[in-house]
Amino acid sequence: MLLFKSKTDLNTPMMKWLSENKDEIRNGTAVYEGISIDETTVFHQYSCVISFMLGTYVQRTDFLLPTPSNNFLRYKHWIYTVISFLFGWNGIPFGLYETPQAISSNLSGGRKRNAASLLQMIEWGWDAPGDASTIDHRKDIVELTENAAEEILARIKEAKYPAEVAVRIEPADWYNQTVTISFDFPVSDGRDWVDDSQGILLLIEKRHEEQLAGKTIDYLHSEFVCR
């Protein structure tokens, strides 16, 4: 028995709209069909399962936003749930596994992703956690000196990272007050604080907050240090 799963299509109308309006979404001024959209706006994706003699096929919808034009998705999940219930079970073993998964997901509102997560997928090709955000987990933790910022920007340029890449800061040798930096996706799923300094987006794990809070990160003698 074979299993076929459709992948999220980044060329659908909704994904194209998200890509074209990413700046407005991030600053909270985007509007779609009269509905205000920001990074925390939740989109829904439904699935249906159809099994044939030789395989099971899982088809996913585009990520959908409840709007007046689609009756706020009141009936959308029922269509895919009924199709799965009628035609999904026959495939062994995948139909028996995928069908209840799809039905359960559909009845609970589908697979949910917020706008920040979908923008991450569009820009980086990485399916971020469903509640990823750059605005929900904000906190001022550290400051960068000009020297530190210049070194970080030079590394970003040398590695040809996108300008919006985030810098992860972690304690290294605490006796010598040094820290390490690395580059990461510019969102948080709740485990990190999102900070910024000198125009650079910073990520600090919440478990390191006590060590780093209120510190200034400098670049001295080829090392990043706290003071």
C-alpha cells in the first residue's frame, strides 16, 4: 500500500497575498476582505483522505481565513470530514491511520497556523510551529554595542544570510563573561524571548534570562563578551 500526501502549495492565492502583504502584516496594518490581519491571525487547513486499491491519498486545502465570503468556514470542515469518512478507510494500513487523524483535525478546526508561521514557511521554506511569532514573546534583555553590531552585520553579509535573520545569544564561558552567537529563524514559539538592539533581531532562551538580563554585549579581542 502506498501513501500520497499533498504538500502545502506556496503559489495559492492566499499564500501569494501573504507574501505580497508581509510588511503590513508584521506592522499590523494589513486588511483582507475587511478583516484586520497581523502576525497572530490564525489560518486553518483541512484534510480529506481517499483510499484506493493500491494507495491512500491525503489532500489538504489551502490555508484558509474565516471571512464573510466563505461563511466563516462554518461548513468547510464538514465537506472534507464526510469525504474522509466515506472513502478514507479502505487503505491498509495508511487509510486506517490517516482517516481518523483527518476527521479529528477537521472537527477541531483543522491544522492551525498563525500568519507569522506561514510567512516563515514562505520566506525560509521551514514549517514553523503553529504559534510562532515575533511579537508575542517580546522582552528587553540585552543591548549590543556598536562594535558587537558591526561584527554581527559583517558575519551576516559574509554568510549571505537574509537581512532579517535573527541572532541567538547564549552564555558560553561565564567565568570570563563570554557569550556565543549563532543565526536562527526570526520567530519564537514561546521558548525564546525576542529582543532587538542596534536594529538587529535577537533571540535569548528564557532559561538564560537571569544570566543575561540587563547585560551589554560587546566585541573585544575577537570575542563577544558581557559587561
